[in-house]
Amino acid sequence: MPASTTAADVRVACKLFHGFADRTRLAILVELMDGERRVTDLVRALGGSQGNVSGHLSCLKDCGLVLDRPEGRQVFYRIARPEVLGVLRSVEALLAVTGESIRLCPNYET
């Protein structure tokens, strides 16, 4: 973040990272990297319940990270902005070089 970043900017960034920090929300975003998915597709891929996945999708949608597209009785979800894909790809690249250290880090046990 630039030197002119304010405390309010940091709080908003923390909210963003909090959204990425939840295991289910992150797994949903990773699934959506490959394109649109329905809730049922995400439930099958993640092994969660429909209510849980739907709740996390609602959170991601409220934050502007995910969009939905109704089609008949189905709703398809997708990543809202290319910048979200950029963050996820940057995480992949960062983990490629620091993943072992992060895996071993005792500070943020899951």
C-alpha cells in the first residue's frame, strides 16, 4: 500500500483479507477461477452444505467479489472482477516460493 495509506484504508483492506481468509470463501473463489458455477456444483466440489455455501456466496456477493446470473430456475456465480483473479493468481505465485514457510508457521493454525 502506498505511503499515503490511512488507517481507514488499512481497515478496509483488513476486511477484504478477512473475506479471503475464510476457508470456504477462498475455496469458492478458487472454484470460480475456472468459470461460472451453480450452488449445487460448488456443494459437490467443496463437500459443504447448500446453506453454508449459499451463505458464503451471499457474503462474497455483498462485498462485490462475486456476481450472480439467474438462468431459469438456476443461478450461476462468477468472479466479479479481473482484479480478484489477479489476487488469487498472486497468492498462487507467492505460495510457490513461500508455501513451506507458511505451512510451518505456528502463528495462524487452522
